[in-house]
Amino acid sequence: MQEFLKTHIVQHQKKCDDCTRNTENIDYTKRDKQLFPYNNYNRFGMEWVGIVEELEWAHLHGTEDKKINDKLFDVETGTLGMTSVNKSRMFLHSDSRIVKMGEYVHVLIEAYDNNGRKRNKGGDLFLPTMVNMDLRKSTAGRIVDYGNGTYSVFFYAAWVGDAYVKIQLHYTREAISLLKNVILAKEKLLNFDGYYKDGNDSYISNCSLVNEESWSDKCEYSNTHSMGKTAVVCRKPASFRCDQLLILKLSVDSLKAAANNLTGGLAYMFDSQYHGSYITNAPIKLGIIDGTPHSPRLLPCGPDLPIPLSDGHWVNKVKFEPMVCRSQQWTEDEAQKCISDKEFIVSGDSTVRQIKDCLSKNFSFTGFHNHFTVPRVGSLDVTVASDDIFESDLIDNFTQSNCQNKIGVVVLNMCFHFGMWSTRAYVERIYPAKRAIQRLIQKCPNTKILIKLCNPRDNFTFEQRIHSNNWTFYNMNRIMRRIFGGMGVHFLDFWDLVVSSFTNNTIHMPWFVIYQEVHLMLSYICPHLVK
């Protein structure tokens, strides 16, 4: 993201009347190193660091009121509401509605509340797309939040013809703040059923994930090597031992109940006027004309690539052309040449299982075995004495002798089953995976590490907007990039690919979307074979 800021935003923000401050002279790395120059600082509870960074960003990009008050307060009667799709406006930064193919379209968003009052802060989550339905071409936009109610969105003009820009308000800043503020409540309300068994006798106990809470006289189930300080804690059955726990089960109905308990009287924040609706002066129509396109020079698909202004575009309804790196559409023979000498170490959810099925069906490859995420939500129980395994333990089981025979490829996905985990519990869960990856790289330097990031899913019901909200998954992507970045990891980011696809966003996207994801994944695994 730092590279993105330095190489792209500065070029455009000089033209923006509301965004006149320059970021070229900011040394983010140096600033971060100087944040805590003394070793005796207590690093606990540093969430405020993000608030400081938000204020610094808004200061650098905003227009400050430099008036000096001659009295204590300015007094008036007023109302400041949440961002409204009816009052907010979007418009082209340029006076012309004609752009050349290969250029970037720059759209500005100015956020207003229902009273027509200009918003003075950022933090809203938008999903922008530019599309031509007749040609079956589309792309997602890259958003820059200036922290003052003004946003820039950049689209790559990838085709000749009409283009229609529409921008969906997905979550307001206030709704996101509410979701963040229920962290501890998440732990208390995320209840598992623990099935204990002794011969013919059985008992169902209440269990929960605990990180930021104390407890007394309960059965504890921990794995510090893979879950950090988070533990599964169950009410101790009177007639059973703790080691007689057989199954852990968390149903979707439990998530729904927790979601309803979390919001109280603030459910209106997730109504349709504040979630999933489009800014009403959409779409903006523009024309893309033929020219001599300046095609971006794409790097080979590799680790720690800079985030581009566009991740790519749909050439037609079933083919996506990535712009994050050089990739290709793989034939079965080419794919076999790429992966026949690889040994996969895979841990993920059912979206990874879709990749497994695609490799089997379309490329005749059966060596991609997915170890399902634990603990998990849904109809598949976690049998405590089964072969289920955490990511860190799975990676550490890959020995040096394994990588002497084949090149290891680690594929990790830690998204949808963690939507109701507290932020701290989630970070402590994935950080041990980072340490395991570092140990594996020391043993087997040629190992490929692929982290599949989250993609947006359906948020049709109120409960989904709480327990499986796309802001949480967007934030997980930021967390994973921060934790795994800089160590040679390849990020499989399909967010924009899914957002701009010609189908509804769901957890399990249609086959043609998964097929395009696999093509990009293979390009990361074997960049030397990309034509």
C-alpha cells in the first residue's frame, strides 16, 4: 500500500481541490520505526495507534479551518447524520466525458448526510464498479479515502465503447464503528455446542472462544502454538471429564442469534438506505475511445507486489484479465507442467475446496487436499479426536526431507469462519501461522507461500450484515497483508475480481469466477511458465 500511495495517488491528488496536501515527503517506514523509540513502553492496548494515523492522514489531505476563536465555543443548532446515498454526489474529476482506452478514469465522491450537510470525516466503505453490460466488460475502482468526506475512485479504461460508473455505499463509518465496538460482546455471544460422550451417556455443554475474558472452573481447550492466548472454554459437565469432549459445533442459527443481540436499538444503521444502495446520481456515463493505450508494464507474479490502481477487468462474462502481475489462461498441459512437481500444503474453508474441485475437474490434478478450517461454522462438525489440524501445526509437519523431493506450495485461507472472532483473537490466531511459515522457509527456501485473501460475500439479511459483514473481511485483508507482508508471501487478492463479476457476490462464487482465480494462482506458482 505504501508503494501505491507514493507512485499513484500523488499524481492525481494535486488536481483535486479538496486534496491539495502532498504525501511525497512522508517516510512511512521511518515514522513507524520512530513511533516507539524506547524499549520500556508497554505494547498492550495500542489500538489508538490507528486513530493517530487516521488523524495524520486526514491532516495531510484535508483543508483545515485556521480561524482563531475569540470565544470558547461556536454555538449553533445543527444535525450531522450518517452518509446518505440520496444526498451524496459523485462526479468526474475531468470536465470531459471522453477518455482514451488505457487511461484512468478519476471519479470524486462527496459525502453528505440526509440533511444535505457535508460530511467532515471519511471511513465509509464503498464498492465502485465501471461496466458495459452489452459488451460484458467491467472493472472495479480503487478508492482513496482522504479522511474528510471526500473520496477519489480510479478506474482503468479497458475497452472501447460506453462505460457506466456506479458506486454502492456498503457500510457507513458509524456502522463500522459499531461493528468494531462489539468485539468483547462477540466473544461472549459466539457460543459453540460441546458434545460430551461416555459410553451411551451424552451431554451438550455451552462453549465459547475466550481471549479477553477471565473464567472459573471450566473445561479449557487451548493450542498456544496455533491459537495464541485464545482458548475454547466450556461449562464443565457434572458427570463428564473435560477430555470426554467429542464434537464442537457452531451453527449459523447461533450466529444469527448473536447478531441480533449485538446491535440493540441501532439496527437502523444496517437498513437498505445505509447498506447496499447506490449513490443516486449514478450511473455516470462516459465514452471510451480508441487510441494508443499505454499498457501497464506488469511484473511477474511474485511476492509482495505493489497494489496497483486497478487489479484488472473482465474481458467478457467469463474471462478476467489481471493487472496486478503477468498472468495467463492455462491449458491442462501447461498446468500439469507447472504443478506436477509440487507438493501442496493447504488449509482453508469451502472456497479453497472450490479451487480444489476446479483443479481436479479442469486440470486433472488431485494432489490439492484441503485441511478444513477449525473451529468452523456450519453443518460440518469439528470432531475433537479427528484428523483436523491447525495451520501452524500443518506447516510445521512439512519436513526438510519433504521439500527435497518436491517443491512445497503452502495455500492458506483464513476468512469467512472468523467473521465473529474478536480482532485480537483473530490476530493471535494467524500470527503463529506467520512464525510457522518463517520456520518452513528456513528449512525449505524454495517453498511458495500463497495467502488467499477474503472476497466480498452476500449480505442480504440483517444478521449477515453483522456476523459476516464485508467490512470485517476487508479489514482481515488489511491485517493479513500487514502480518504476512515483507516475508516473500504471495497474496491472492480476488476482491475486485469478485466485485466486478457479472454475478451476485456470494461466499461460493460460480465456476467461471473460480476458474479465473485458479488461472491467477497458477501464474503465481509458476511465473516462469507464463508466456
